[in-house]
Amino acid sequence: MGEGYREEGDQMASDRGQRKSTIYDIATSTGTSPSTVSMVLNGTWRRYRISESTAERVLGAARAIGYAVNMKARGLRLARSGLAGMIMPHYRNRFFAGLSESFEAGARERGFCPMVVSTQRRPETEREVVERLLSHQVEFLFIVGVARPEPLNDLCRAAGTPCVNIDLPGANAPSVVSDNRGGAAMLTGLLLDKIAATGGGAGSGGADLHFLGGVAGEYATEERVAGFQEAVAGHGFTVSKTHIHRCGYSPATARQTVEEMHHRLGGMPAGLFVNSITAFEGAIQFFKSLEPDAFRDRFIGCFDWDPFAAFLPFPVTMLRQNVEAMIDQAFVYMEEYRVDACPMVKIPPQFGPSGTVPRHG
Amino acid sequence: MGEGYREEGDQMASDRGQRKSTIYDIATSTGTSPSTVSMVLNGTWRRYRISESTAERVLGAARAIGYAVNMKARGLRLARSGLAGMIMPHYRNRFFAGLSESFEAGARERGFCPMVVSTQRRPETEREVVERLLSHQVEFLFIVGVARPEPLNDLCRAAGTPCVNIDLPGANAPSVVSDNRGGAAMLTGLLLDKIAATGGGAGSGGADLHFLGGVAGEYATEERVAGFQEAVAGHGFTVSKTHIHRCGYSPATARQTVEEMHHRLGGMPAGLFVNSITAFEGAIQFFKSLEPDAFRDRFIGCFDWDPFAAFLPFPVTMLRQNVEAMIDQAFVYMEEYRVDACPMVKIPPQFGPSGTVPRHG
DNA sequence: GGACAACGCTAAATCCATTTAGCAAATCGG
DNA sequence: CCGATTTGCTAAATGGATTTAGCGTTGTCC
């Protein structure tokens, strides 16, 4: 074969209607060759001594028909897709929504088209989506909030695609997580201070402070429990295992757990450390049934942030994970990616609301 | 040219390291041709009389090297990218988060890889992102919450890509929106009934019910104002323009507006219709400063839903837009897309929480 | 035994953009 | 006026998967 581009004879291919226009169309209509068109559109034409007048002619024709490059073809040729992938459990809280938006901004800044897909925490979906993204040749992949990211890391490695774990760490890729332990210790310390200031809290050496939510054995939960216990011990209290309720993340079980706790104690504890916004949602479902007075001198902390939770009828201290810093770090890891290096960094969370809107990108 | 696939002589191309594996690799390693491999991997091999044993051999080799099809190449050949695009303002509320997740589930069900990109309501970003998605050959595009979608619709039309507007309608593509007018009338009626039941509300023929938030001239706002007024009139009250505060969507201005209103009235009105969750966020910033008693026999409604807002220290009636139905309808429009038809459908919103988790996909 | 079908597979064109090697014409130097 | 250079552009290969047309071999049937 090798007839190159379309010759005279079928000039009017445009009557095929909705076919997308290509550089061949532009070449025919301007009486030039596809190479010329490609060079002009890529801005490399000066280097190949295409004349100013030809360049203008081509550019004009391209604009006239609203030409847009076919990234499929370009990507195939250049082995660069221009796609940046990220998977995450869902978008239904500020942490994930913020990660998503920061990622998109960062990807766009770097000239990629962001591709975020949610997987509803289903391992099978996670795997399928990663395979899909890889087959679309994403140039790197951020894996957010996956309990066991190693199989996904391996998939990426097999495809030669850099990846970074975010929120939950994994052994087979660089990981960026919140400083769960430090943050939990900080929040716990703050609650203990508040309790102490009101003169309450110490019953027979143990602090009247409970930990609610999370999954036993899960990285983030155990880190936070450790920070919690560390702070409790640091304040001179003994640590009681019975004060720690790893009841999962679902609002329903958190609600039930907090209700039972309330029943057992005959009222609210002096302090409550809630491990996530979803557990918090469950807790306040129960709180709703209590008198406002039940919260006098009671202090609640939450390792997550939501604008509405800040306006509840009792004081809540919220920890906001530093979404922007996490994403920035993830990009750094991605840029210096080597298959053999799997560092892990812990980003300190911050108190209070502060904006979740990412940098403009 | 035309040497087809790699001949003897460079069998060991695999020493090039990280190159992704192709059907040519499989063909060489199994002693077959790329065509055969392609047919086997696509499941069309029986139709072309490939023997069972060859098929097994090829399949085995593919699995062994972890072969994944290159969607770039396939897409180029088939003029089908397998990509489904959606743009939306952001993910920071349940409405958008829900749309996003429903879309992803629907796209996956239909065999597409979803590609959701947020544009922060910046028209320039919207345009850029749409161009990008089109150049990646998305097979259709959902455009969510864009004030003036027509230029984007035109871009899609030029590319021969079907698109559907969601949340805010546009003249140049099918549109799926909430029944803003009907929903607003429903919510307004409910507030008026509650007010009437407490015996309050009627001051010199006008209802003591205010409308807060939204942008003058914007489609959704004006529809909701119309529904609001319709219901007020329907209850036998005269409609007062001074009760309608289109103060935008930002929490800050909503807060200020509601504060001024409170000052002017010397207290809370009997009813308050809040036009969006962000305006609501601003309003409760102010409410926080009031005594709980200020809300006795006061009724608040919000044309949006958030799980936390439901647990505030005063009753709020929330309208939840029917995200799943909207996305379903959008897929229907997409499937029966014709460039000349631009229908619009209004999906009734619903009271109360109900889940935002989309169908499993 | 010769025509024909069935079988099992492959060659080659195609999708579109990129890029290197190189061709023909114009210009220049001497 | 001839060889050398510059100018302005094009041919053709490339990337990976798909798909139609068709090739060689074996088996069947009259």
C-alpha cells in the first residue's frame, strides 16, 4: 500500500456527514500534506521551514472546521495518553470531594486530563476500574482509600504505570496518608484539656473519654486508636479498652453503639472521640433524641470535617485532613517514581474548617 | 511497506523492558498471527474457525503476561473510545456527589468508562474541559449545572458527540432538570400549612414566609420563585416582592441577608424557604447566634438535602432532587439522541432524606 | 479422480497523528 | 553558468487493534 493521504478523486469525503475532521481533511482543503498540517498545529512548523503563509492558511482552515486533535491517534503514536487517573471510594464527604478537586486542579496544571472514578469500596469494582484506566493508558494513577491496595499497585507495576496510594498506605507503592496517630493524639489532648478545665472527667484513674467508630485492624483506625491511647496515657490516665468502640463506619451501627453506651453510662461521657464523619452522622441521629442539657460540659471531637456538623446544638471540635498537601505530595511522589521505592509520608491534619476549595487550576 | 507483524530475526523484542505487551507479542510467543490473537481475545474466534487448542494457547499466553488491550489503538480502529464524559461544578454537596455516582454506575452498566471532571463553575474551564473530553473522543457528554450550556452543546454538535444538559437547561441539547417550580410550590405549600396549623403567619393579607438565595435571572431560581409565589397565591395570600431575597448562592451573603431580615422583622419570620444548601449553610451561621426559642413555631424549608442539616436544633424540611431519575432520563435522551431534537423533562424532587447511594453498577 | 466444500489460519488495509529522511526548486557564491 | 546551499514541503514508517478477503490443505461426494 502506501498511497499516503487522500488523492484527488474523493475530494468530497465531507459528504459522509458526521465524520470527525482530521488533519487529512485540512490537508486536502488547503492543498498541503498531513505532515505540514500536523507541524503547523503543533507549533513546530518553523523548525521545519514551513512558510508563514502556509501556516496561516492551515490554521485558518483548522479553525474554520473546528478541528480538534484526536487524542487516541496522537496518544497511540506518542505513547502518551494525556490522562491522569484516580480512584476513590465515593464523593459523599468533604475529604474525598476535596481530594478529588485538588487532584483535578493539579492534573490540569500539569497538562493532563483528570479521570476520577469512584468504586464504592468494592474490591472487585476497584480492580475492574484500575484495569480499565490502565487500558486507557492513564499515565499515572492515584489510589485513594483502598484497604488493600497492593494488588492494584501490582497491576500498575505490570503495566509500567506509576501509582501512589493516598489515605490508606500500601507496601507496593509510595503512600501519602494523614498523620492519624499524631492528629488523634492532638484531638484527644484537646478534649482532655477541656474536660479538665470543667473539673470533670476523672473517675477512678480512667478518663471519661470514649472512642467511637472505625474498623478493627484497619490501618487508619488502629493508628488513631494508638494516638488516642497515647494522649490519654500522657495525661496521666490509665487506658481502658472498654472505652474504645470500633463499631465500623456506618451511621446505623455507630448510632446503636452510642445509644448502648449512653444507656450503660446513664448519660453522655465527658468526652467522645468520633473516628469519622459517617460514624458522626450516626451518633447525632441518637443525640437528636437527647435534651440539650445532656451536652452540658460534654465535649465531642471528630476526625473529619463537615460544614454542617459545625452548627450542631453542641460543641464539636473537628479535625480537617490536609487535602491539598496530600495531593501535592502525591504528585511529588509520582514525578519521582521508581518501581523499587515505596516511601510513606504522614501529613498532619488541621483543626477547624478552613476552605476546601482547591487552588485554581 | 507491509511486512505485517514481526518476523523471525527480532523475536526477543521483550528485552526492551517496560514496553507494554501487545497482540504482536502474544502472536510471536504462541506462533500465531495478530489477527488470530485479536479474534481470540475478542471472543469472535469461533466465527472465524480458530481451533479450540489455538484459542486456549493464546488465552493462556495473554493471561501469563497480564495482557490488557490498548484502548487507544482499539478506539482508533473502531471509532469508539469506550469513554463517557460528564462535567459538573464540583462535588461538595450531596446533589452533585449523587449525580456523579449515579452517572458512574450507569456508565459502567453500559460498558463505558466514566470520566467526570469538575469545572468550579468557571466558563473558561468548562470550555477547556469539554474540548479536552471531546478530543479524547468521549462517546457522549453530560453537562451538569452550567448556566449557559449552549456554547458547549455547539462544541459537541461540531464533534458529532451527543450531549445532554442536566440541572440547568439549554436550547441546543436535550435537558433534564428538577421540577423546580412544582417542587418549590410543594415545599412552600407545606410550610404554609404548618404555619397555618400553629395559627400564625397572616399579617395584613401577606404570608410571613420569605424566600432566600439564588441568582436573579437564573433559570432554577426564577422557576422556584415562580413556584413559591404560585403556592403563596394559592393559599389566598398576596405575594410580596419584598419577601424574596435572591442574594446569590454563597454562604456569606446568605448569612448577611438573613441577618438583616431578622433585624428588620425583629425576629425570625414564621417561614423561610431556602433556595440551596449553600445559602442554607450561610443562614445557619447566623442562626447559631440565636436562642433556641427563636425557632418556636418557625418553619424552615430547603430546596436541597444534606444529612447533617437534618439534625439541626430546629426543624427543617428538605427537598431532595431525584438524582437517580435524572441520570436515568439523561441516559434515555442520550440513547435516542438526534441533533435536531432538544426536549426537556422536569423530574419531581422528593421530600426527606432517602439514600444517595446509587444503584450498584 | 476431479470438483467442491470445510477447515484453520494469515495478509493487509484501516483508523489518525507524528516525525524523520529526503526531494525538487529557488537562491547563492564564485 | 555550475555546484552548493537553502527553502519549502512531502512520502512513508510508526503505534496497536480490528476485520475482510482469501490462501493452502484435507476431506467428501458422485
